[in-house]
Amino acid sequence: MRSVLALLRPGQAALAIALGTLTVLSGAALLAASGALISGAALQPESLLVLMPLITSVRLFGVSRATLRYAERVVSHDLTLRLVTRLRAELLARLVPLAPAALIGARGGDLLARIRADVDELQGLFVRLVAPAAVAVLASAAAVGLTAFVSPTLALVLAALLLVLGVAVPLWARSAGRRPARDVALADAAFGTDTLDLVRGLADHASGDGGATALRTLDAHLDRLDRAERAEARLVGATTFLREGVPALGVVAALWLVGWDVAFGATNPVLLAATALGVLGSFEAVGGLGAAWAASERIRDAADRVQALSAEKPAVTEPAEAAPLPAGTALRFEDVTLTYPDAMQPALTDFDLSLGEGEKVALAGPSGAGKSSVLALALRSRDPDAGHVTLDGTDLRALTLADVRGRFAWAPQTPQILGGTLAGNLRLARDDASVDELEAVLREVGLQELPVGLDGWIGEAGERLSAGERARVGVARALLSPAPVLLLDEPTAHLDAPMAIRLLDLLARQPRTVLLVTHTPDVLDERWRVVRLDAPVPSVVGR
Amino acid sequence: MAPTRTRRPLQRLLALPATRKLAVACAVLGVLGWVLILAQWTLVAAFVAAVFLRSAAPGDVVLLLGGALLAWLARSGLLALRDLLAARTSSRVRRDARSDLARKLLRLGPDLMTGERAGELVTTATGGVAKLDGVVARLVPGTVTAAVLTPLLAVTVFVLDPPSGALLLLGGMLIMLFLWLVGTLAGASSRAQWETLGQLGALLVDILRVLPTLVAYNRAKGAVAWVAQVSEAYRAATMKVLRTAFLSGFVLEFGATLCTALVAVTVGIRLFQGQLEFELALLVLLLTPEFFAPLRALGADHHAALEGRPAAERLFALLDLPEPARGTTAVPSGVPHVRLIGVTLRREGRTVLDGIDLDLPPLSRTALVGPSGAGKSSTARLLLGFTPPDEGEVVVDGLPLPLLDPDAWRARIAYVPERPFLLAGTVLENVRLGRPDATPAEVERALDRAHALEFVRRLPQGLDTSLGEDGARLSGGERLRIALARAFVKDAPVVVLDEPTSQLDPGGEAQVLAALRELADGRTILTITHRSAPLALHDRIVEIDEGAFREREAIR
């Protein structure tokens, strides 16, 4: 939570807290002054002028409270939104180093739930937690201090009651609310993830069992959510009772204690109603704390999850001292072994491969032989457990990640298309590509006649394109990139034979180095060197 | 259902039986609360007057104070009960909304869902529905309490002291007027804010999904900056909404405190002039904040519910989407005879299929081949009833497909899509998607026939191994064989395979082909493919080109 608090602007926070404190005190002062005014008036002094200071105070406090409250709200909400902006950016920045490798196991839906729900929850950090707590302390101290002038005993009682309402009740509510809050968050996240699953696999669910399994799972999450919310509702009822009931004790104590003082002539009688009303008003200082502490567990859980994310170790790191980027592009894998973290067997064992500049190499072999892992090593999505991958003689691990990735253009097996336009997706590889260049590269991969055109909406994740078209967009993107080495993972899997042959010919004609993963090496001509990865290592599922 | 269609979303939310019951309960609690408020402050005023004016010792009038305390605590109990009921009702309403949304999604089917943005739909089902809490748990009890308690208190004060009563009535009415004006403004900007939020959500989901590619092209930093920029725009937009939204709070607060001050000053002056009793004056002063308290709470409740209205709009817009008609006729038993007659399908102005005929007699084995984008996959969706044809019809044993119960029909077809979707659950759960009541032994048998048992047994927990999101760590061939096991366990008479071998290497292909050969036994098969390998399974090949079909050759 501390790291999130550090994102708050201190000046703005102090201003919001000061405004909040003055708002509470204005309210109590208005009530106290009103009580004093009518008491004073009932005694019927000789002149109305005697009452003028009280009349003026009543009018002043009547106006100041609303103005202070408005200013406090604007300041604290602006503060909160700035916090959220910085949180989002920071969270994404933390995810970037994890993105190529460590995130494959984490469920995307879970990530989605984290980033959105947790950031939303953290929005409340200042408005619902920090500000009410600070205002409670400051306003309570002021109210108790002022009461002590009238009756020190009453000041003690007031302090005790404020502590009960501000500390004891919230602490109890917090411990009682801990479990339901966690259960709600878990059930909520699970529901979100599985709804996303249902949306994505809708065709499979509908044609599988008509969605019965999915609905059963979702209903189970909703049942869990309901149970947790039932516990939370009981807590809400209890805190409401205490919030409304404890001030009654304060007002009754004020009437009793000051009443005796008045009866003994120790106190000005005018103060009886004024003090009782002032005490009533001062409970506003802590009235909101019950809800604040109930929310605190959720906020802390969210902060913890966000924190846990940044604690995850990236699979690859920048070198302490970066070597200069070599001019050549000869790529070598020397005795490389790679084992995925939760796999039982290595994906690659003592793998050797050398690619000269401009060479065209195809990796073939059965599923799970580690073909895609070779590409991951070149891109430095992962580092080998043993052996070296070198670029023109320099170990990749000695180069900056940006330098390595600048040398390779990658088209994954399932191309990741950004929602938006074709142009936007292609320019991902090269910002300054002109429309002519974009059209040329689309022509090369046979996509010149797409109805959407360069600037049409291709749908979320490019869903308005077919699988084959998406694959070719991935290849076009790699071709457009200025990188001297192309890494392509089964670019022809979704294509019919003539298109596949045309695309392979296009790649073979490239002056650049091409490393291709393929299932169908038989269609490759003599321009390609085919490397077989025959060690049939079974692929293994983790978790 | 027709009359509710025309009602506004918020009203529909309020018209739900659970919400109405809550409103009635709040009204009853409001009247009881009024009685207790009167008792409480009358006793307090009497106590103060006795001690202050008549110099009574507090001990002599202790009963007044004890009575006040009891009434006050009883009133706290009523409020607690109200909050508890409101929270429970809100849980129930949100639960029902989520459940309805999930069922609606399935009835709409994949064809109608592609147009909707998945991120937006999930946003509505989770965050959007959560925002209804502000309406049900806050706005409803707050409004009802204000509607019951405020007039009762105004009348009470009016009876006690007409000038103060008039002041409260005037103040109260002015506040309501301003609130309505400000509320209308805030409502419009709140809708705009919801849209920004939705876009922001979609943007984040999108960026997370493609993060590996962004990283590979050194573009991740730009994406981070982009998100920061969009979030900043969101902040600016939201602050604009909030400045207006807080205005309603300001008006309430200002009106309430100013009226309290005015009552205190006018009552004080009349006391000074001897026109009023002290005890009565004090009671009026004590009741004034009580008159404004529900109105002030209403301001906060209104603010909490601001986001609820657009959320309700989105929710009901989704729930109101027209559904494809669902037939009710039972599906004929046995292996059905399926025919596509003169089917035309258009998508975004393009004719995908142009008046095609396709006859799939029982136990036939048909391969549908053609270039990418020629409408092969659309044919599968037509057969499953996901997509209704623009012209022509799909006929099952002489019955038009729309007449049949779609769930019963889909239970008779095993569909293996080009990229099967795997649940995040275990292997067992994934295979059971084909038939939820299949026993583990039946699942194992199906995996065996799909040539998948061997690799499944090597998994850490065998059948109970969790596959992770969308089977992230399975190879294309392994995924496909799990999907084939689904088809085996389903034991449906018609099997539709969409590109069953496109993601496979030759070794994996041989295993899958062996599985396919076994699957084909005793069933009607339609295979969509652009590769030659699976063609040997079939007894005829139909070529599709430019939206038209043509029988190419008969193998046997």
C-alpha cells in the first residue's frame, strides 16, 4: 500500500484534508452557535445587539460549510484520478518486462480482472481511506479540545465515544469484514474470467453442451458471491446501528453532565443546549469511518495483488553493461538447452544451429520438438539454461533487449492483431511507413483486395479477418519491419497450397536472413536449408 | 413483455419485484422513524427547558433523558434494518442480472456476438452490473425515506411553528428544484463518462493481449505512454462530470445549512421579542436538521447511483437484443438427412455463398475444399444454426432447421472448429463439454479413440490436469485431439470438422487422421479443408469457389 500512497501528491492531499476538517468543524459550530443563540434569546437581554455576534456566527457557518465541502470534494477527486492514471501506466510498465515469457502461464482474464478491478478499487484509497482517517483525527482533536473548555469530564466522555466510533467499531468491522471482502473479490474475479471464457469460446460451448457446463460454473461463482455479500450486508447493518446510536450516548452525556454544572451554577446556562448540539455535530468527524474501514481490506488486497505482480521475476533481464550492437547478423545457437519453469523435460537439449547472413533456414519436426522455443530464444523471450545464443559472435544476453529485438522481426503462430485498422497494425513494425509501402507489402502477401482497406475497422483482435488473412497480416508486419532477420512461426498453416507456395517464394527472395518454423518442409525448394528437430519431447502442461 | 420494452432502463430496474418490496419496507420504516424522531427530540427539549429555564436538577427529570435515549437507539435499529434489507436486495438484483446476461449470451449465439465487443460485454456483466448497487442499495431506500420522512417533518414543524414550517417548505422546494436541474446536467455527462470508461477498458484488454508482439517490436513503451495519455483524457472528462455532479451536493448542503441558520436566527429573534416559548423553539431547531438529513443523504445517494443509470441502459440494451427464433420441434432420431437448398449468405455487402445446394445424406462423407475466404466456415455455422441464411434454407429430414429446438439439434452435431477453444479447467472438464454426464471411464475411452490418451496420461495429474487459459501450453495437434475426444464422447450422428489438420505436423496428422477415420464410422461427416491429407477419408469432394459449389470428383 505504501508504494501506492507514494503516488499521491502531498500538497493536494494536505489541502483536501484541511478542507475536510474545516467542513466538519463548521457543521458542529453551526449547531452549537444556533443552540447558544436561542438560549441567549430566551433569556431576553436588554438589546438585540448582545445577540449580534451569535447571529453573525450562525450565518457565517451556515454559508461556509457547503463551500468548504465542495472545494474538498473537487480537490480530493482530482487527486484520486491522477493517482489512477499513474497507477495504470505504472502497472502496464511493470507488465512489459514480464510480457514475453512469464505471462504465458498467467490467465489473461485474471490479468484483466486485476488491472481493471484492482485499479478501480485503489481509486478509493484517498477518498475512502486516507482522507476520512486524517479528517477524523484532526476534527476530533479540535472538538474534544473545545469541549474541554466547558466540561473536562464531558471532553473525556466525548473522546472515548469518538474512539469507540472511530477506532473500536472500525477495527471490529475490519476483522469481521476481512473474509467476506476477500470472498467477494475472488468470486467476482472468477466470474469475470469465466464470462470472458464463455464469450470467447461461445461456438464451442453452444455446440458442445448448449452452454450447460459454463452456466453451471458461472452460477457457482454467483452463489459464492451471494454468500459473501450476505455477510457484508450484516456488517453494514451493524455499523449503521453503531453510527447512529453512539452519538445518542454523547448527547445524553452532554445534557447530563452540563445539566448538573448548570444546576450547581458552575456553568453559564446558555451553554447547555449549545454544548449538546456541538457534541452532536462533532460525531460527523468519525461517522464515515465505519464504511472506510470496511473498504480498507479490499483496497489493501488490491494493492497487494498489484504489488505481487511487480515482484514477479522477468524471464530475461537487461545486461549490467551492454555490449555494442554487432554489425553482422550471423545467428548461432551453441549447445543450447531450455527447460520451461514448470515442465518436466527440457524443450530443447544441446541444440546447435548456425545461420549465415541472408541464409534461409526452415525448422521442421513434430509438435513439441521445440521449434517455437528456438524463435523464443532468438527474440530473448527466454534465455537458455545452458549454452549460448550469439549474434555475430556476441552473446545475446550481453546486448540490450531493445537492440536484440530491433534485429528480429517476429510473426508468431497465432498473430496478435490489435483492434483498429490494418494500417495501425502494420505500422507497429515501422512507424513511418508510407501508404505506398503499406500497399506494396499487402500486395506481396496477396491481401491487396481486402474489402476493409487500409483504414477500415478490422474488428476487435482483427476478428473481421479470416485466420489465413490474419496470418498474412503477421507476415506483412514482419516484412515491413526494417529488422535484418525474420522469425516466422508457421506462417502458412492457415493458407491453401498456392498461397503457401507464393508466400514461401516471397520469403526465399528476401535478402534478409529468414528462420522459419514449418510443418510442411516438403514444399520448400533448394533455396531453403531444412533443419529437423527430431527429439520428440512430449509437451507438458504446468500448474 | 411488449409494454416493458418501451420503459426506461432505470424504471425497469425499479419495477423489479425485489426492488418494489424494498421500497414498501423503506416507507413503513420511514413512518416509524418519524414517530421516534418526534419522541426523541420532544423529550430532549423538555429536559433542556426544565434544567435551563426552570432550574430543575437533572436527577429530577432523568426519565425524560432516559426516554430520549431509548427512542434514539430504537431509531438507529430501524436504520440498520433498512440498510441490511437494501444490501440484500441489491445482491439479489445484481445476481439475477448477471445470470440473465449469461443466458442471453448463449441464446444469442456466436454469430450475433461477433459484432459486440467481447471486452464491452464482459465489462457490463462485471463492472457494469456492480454499478447497479448504487441504485438499489442507495437510491431506492434514500428516495423513499426522503419522500416519506421529509413531508411528515415539514407538516410537524408547520403545526408547531408556522413561520419556521413555511421556511422549511420553501427551502425544501428550492433544493428539489435545483437538484433536478443539476441532476439532469450530470446525467448527460455521466453517460459520456461511461463510454470513455468502456473504451479505456477495451484498450487495456487489447494491449495486454498483444503485449508479446508489442515487446517484440520494441513498441511496449509507446503503448504505456498511450495508456497514460488515454487515462489522462479520462481524468479530465471525469473531473468535468464530477464538478457538475458535486454541484448538486453543494446545493443541498448550502440549502440545508442556510435554512438551519435562518430558522435559528428567526426563531431566536422571535424568542427575544417574547413571541415564542423556549421549549417549542428548541424543538423546532432540533427538528430542522432532521428535515434536511434525508435530503442531504439523498444527494450522496444520487451521486452513488449516477453511474447506475448508464449501467442499467447497457444491461437492458444487451438483454433486449432480438434473439433468433427458437424452434420447439423435436429432432428426428437416427442419422439425419441434411440439405442446404439454394442458400445465399451475405456479409457486409459481400456475397459469401450464392444460392448453393449441398446434400448430406446419412452416412455420407463429404469434403468441402476451396481457397481461404470462400465461405467454407460459413457453411459449418449454417449447419449448426448459428447463422440464418439470407435466402434458401437448411433442411433436416425434411424439416426446416429454424423449426427444430436448437439445443436438441446441436446435441446431434459434433462440431470441431478450426481452432478449438479449450476451457481453463481440467482435461476431464474439457472433454465433458461434449456430454456433461459422461463418466471418467467414458472420457478416457473417448481420449483413447482420439489418440490423445497417451499424452494426457503423461500430464502431471492426468485427466485432472488443468490446461491453463485456452490450453496455452498444448500444441495445435494436442488441442485438436482433445476437441476430437469431445466429439467422440458426444457420439453425435453428424460431425462437422473445420480444417482439422491445418495446425499439425505430418506425424501429428497421421494420428489425427487415424482418429478421424474411427470417428467417421457410422456417422455423416462434413470436413472443411484446404489440404489434401484428410481427403482420402471421404467419398466425395465438393469444391467451393466464388460462393458457388461444384462436385469435383467421387473418390469411391
